[in-house]
Amino acid sequence: MDTDLELWSRAAGGDGGAFGTLFDRHARSVYNHCFRRTADWSAAEDLTSVVFLEAWRRRRQVRISSDSLLPWLLGVANREAVPQVRRLVRAHVHLRAAWGGCGKVWRKLLRDADRSPIPVTSAQFGKGKLTGFHLQVAVGLSAADPGAFAKAVDKARHGDGSAFADNVLGLLAVYTQPIVLALRCPDGLGYTTYAEHREALREARRISPDMPYSAFDGLVCFGWKIPVANPARPLPVKGLPPFLGAGSQSDFPWTDSLTRTIPGSTSVLYDGPGHVMYLTGSTCVVEHADRYLTELKLPPAGTVCRA
């Protein structure tokens, strides 16, 4: 197996396949590190992409002195995480200001619901009960409108949790299904030990004491022991036409890692945020996609569409 030093040297010469191997080797470690710094799944995903994009951009300037590229990657992650954490803190401060005094009421509601769960009924998902834990997990789907959220909290503290019922019971109906866990946990396991989860939760509560729900997400997968019956294998690419991939700053490395497995394929980087690149409104992305779909013509390798 090639060492990181060998792969990095080849990547510096423009070998995208060597860089892709480094990505496959270290992406999970970088992602877990970013999550521990931010306590936010989405931020960790974005930071991971930023780290590898920075690595690609600086591949000719950076010289690694050890056998592993990972320490340098984690150093980049640490530098990039500082402004990200500050943004999360600022967002939380602004949100609390918008809610006014709702925070104290919300925290009391969580404590009361943990002691005495609130019975609710959903037309779609039936009957259930809301605990403080359930409310924190569901609040991310409920708090887009601060005014409506404050009214929902006020109703819930008087025993009417109907505004949260669909979100909570819907999540429970989906995420407790064995098939969902089987699909989700091998790919998205965020914690290797319970102590690691507690550390992430403490950091989440420090950043966002009212809503540390992001740190709960991977807990459902803790201790996942079911062996993989169909381990990842190379795609059966024989006979396939070349593919065109398009990814934003947050998901380009994953997009490119797939297209690189198909001979003759290439990927376009959209140098901006978001997903579903064809719907971004970027003329550059749309033109490349349309040309591929109608004429099977691919853009040059390394094509970048500016946001």
C-alpha cells in the first residue's frame, strides 16, 4: 500500500487518483475531529470539504515531514473550525435575542417534560409522548419562525404539545426502523465511545445551551454491532459511459470520489454552498450538464464554476 508521503508527492504532480486515495483514507477522521470541535453535523461536513479543498489547492506548496498527512489535515481543520464555532455562537446569540425571554420558559419545559412526558396525538403518526429529549431533537424542525415557536412552547408548557407532535412522532417512526438504522449507522456513526458523545454534548451545550440537539443525532447508532454483510466493493463500471459529476464546496470530494471510479469521467466544482447543483441557477453548471445530457460531452478536468 502506498504511503501518504508517496501519494502526496504524486498529488502534487496533479495525480487526482492519488489525492482521492488520501481523501478516502482520512476523510472520516477529519470529519469526526471537526464534529468534536463544532458539535454540529452540517458544520463538520462543510469543514471536512474545506480541509480537503485547501489540501488540493496547496498540494504543491505543502511538504509533509511525517509518514502521515493526517496531522497536517487536522491542523487545517483546527484553523478553519475557529471561525465556524464563532459563527455558531453568534447565530445562537442572535436567536436568543429574537426569542426574548423564551429561553427560560423553554428550559423549564424540557425539565418538566422529562419528569412528566406530554401526551400528544398526530393525525399521521398516532399517539405518543413528548419528553425533553424529544423536544430538543425536534426543535430544529420547529424553530424556523421564532414567533410561531414561542407560541408552540407556550402551548406545550400548558399541556398542549400538538405543535411538536408531527415532528417528534414522525422522527420516532422513521429513525427507530431497523432498515433505517442499517442504512444510516454504518455510514454516519458519529461516536466510537460514550465518553466521546458526552464530550460533544458538553461542547454543544456550551455553544447552544437551549438547543444542543445536533449532538444527539449520532447517539442512536452508538454501539452498532451488526456486521456488514455486503462490504463496499468497486462499482461494476465495465460498459458504462463516462459520468459527469457536479458538487459544491460541501460535497465535491464525495462527488469526485464516485466519478473517479468510472473511466473517462470528470467532476465540476461549484465554488459555493448548497446541494442539487443543477438547480443552483448557475449558468456554468447548467450548461455543462445540458451539454453532457444532450451530446455526452464532458468539460475539461478541473473545471470550476464560480458562485
